[in-house]
Amino acid sequence: MITSLAGGRVLAEKHGSTPPRVVALHGWGRDGTDFATILTGLDAVSIHLPGFGPAPAPETVWGSEDYAELVAEAIAAFAPVVIVAHSFGGRVAARLAAARPELVAGLVLTGVPLVKLHAPAAPPLGYRIARWANRRGLLSDARMDALRDRRGSSDYRAAQGVLRGIMVRVVNETYDDELAALAGSTLPMRFVWGENDTQAPTDAGRVAAERAGAPFRVVPGTGHLLEGDLELAVREELLGLLDERTRTV
């Protein structure tokens, strides 16, 4: 069931009763329906981030901080809430928890690329020359776009219009300040990772958890997407955190 928040600016899947205790934020190219199993039986909303599912894309190129500001507006009326977030949604959740800690009662993150262990490899010489030529008007924008498509990830190739700009901006963000803020807080957190996650490698997830001061759980035989044993593990950690919060409030 779709509901609206923030005066209709935000669309979300509604679970259970209101006010929600849990807010879910999905990954890139996904939507709020990803959390149907994880949120079963809970009072929760799973937000369709702008540009995904039924939610219109932003008019300008946003970063994760812009998404976090919109989520803050959407949940302010019933916060604090526990946030469960996957991949891109976890970037937004980290920004939100660091900037507006009064709105967040707990975090469960999975497959979130918050740390880069290795610097990206330099583009091939031919691509660098093409980029130089494009900046000087010697190579058309259409040809340059075709070269970018050839080099880009499947998510990059699938992104259209403003979403492509958003993706480029977001993948170049860093979250050192946010991880430091989380480490200095008393916020209950859980990091849950697929053993074979290649989009947000497990080693990098472990380092992010250490920097945030959060427990880190690896789910054997699982990858990046919320399915199978990873999905069940995320739900288990979420329920555990909610139970812990109930006993301490």
C-alpha cells in the first residue's frame, strides 16, 4: 500500500500501523518494495527514493545529502525511528544519522559502499586523450557519451537523464566524517554483509563497521541484493535491534 509523506513530496510503501517505528531506504535502481519480507509484521514505511519506482526524479543533480534532507523532512513527524538501508539507501542513512541524530533511533546497514580501500585505477590512455579532445571541442559529446557508456558499469549505462549525473556524484562521495560521527555516538547499529558482495566488498564493509564502532555480520554464500539468507539475516538483526530498543527505552 502506497502512502505519502512530507506533504506528498515523498512516496512510500506502508506496513502495519502508524506511526511507523522503522523506515527503510532501498538501493540504486531498486525501490521501496525490496523490503516487503524484512518489514513483515512491523509498523514501517519503505520510502521510494526520488528517481526510483513511482517517485519522480529530482530536477537537478542531487547528492546523498540532498536525499537525506528529504528523508529527514519525511520522517520528522514521527521520529526517532530505526532505519534499515541497503546500498545507495545506506549512503543516505549515514548522512542522515550524522547530520540529524535526533531523528534516528538505530541503524541496520547492508551492502553500503562507505569506504574505498583502493584508489580507482587510472583510465586507459586512449580514454584520457578522448576526454581531453572532448573538452576542447575536437570530439563530439555524443561520441564521448558512447565511450563513457562502454566504460561504465551496468548501473551507469541504465541511468538516464539527471539520474546519471546523480550516480556519478554519489559514487565519488566520501563518508569519513559520517563514520566518525557515528563512532562518537551511542546509536545502536548493525552492519550485515553478503559474503560475496562485489558491489560493496565485504572487506570494505568490515572497515566501515570498525570505523563506526558497529558489530559486523557476514552472511555466507550471499551477494549484494536483498534476497535469500541475506534478506533473512537483515530482518533478524533489525528485530534484534528493535527488541533491544524496547528493553532500554
